[in-house]
Amino acid sequence: MAQVINNLGSRSTVRPNGIRGANSSYIGEGLVTLFNRVHDWSERRRARNHLYQMPDYILHDIGVSRAEVESEYQKPFWQA
């Protein structure tokens, strides 16, 4: 089930550009980490919604049961 969700969205890593100085670098890296985490959460929620809206015959074709989808859909967005 998790692999189905992971395959529905792809994530690209964002790197800070033009940041100078040690403190700025840490802040930039922290912001990039935060952005990537929020992006992951958004993609996870989108994928779960997409699966939830699929009809049963399509779920059967991809090898996922409605019960698995319901279980995955009920998870909070931050939980993988």
C-alpha cells in the first residue's frame, strides 16, 4: 500500500542558492528541510485522496482492497 502511494507522486529536493555565511547556510538548510517535509505531507494527502476516490474495480486492478484504502485514508497526513 505504501508503495502505491509513493509511486503516485514524486518529490524533488530543493537546494538553497545564493546563501552566504555559516548561519545563513543553516537557516537555508532548515528552510529547505521544512519545505520538503511540507511537500511530502501534501503529496501524501493528495495520493490518499486520489486512492480514496478510485472505484473498486480499479483498486482491484492495482491489487489494493477498499479496506486497505480506508485504513490508509484515515491516517494523519504526517504519518507514512
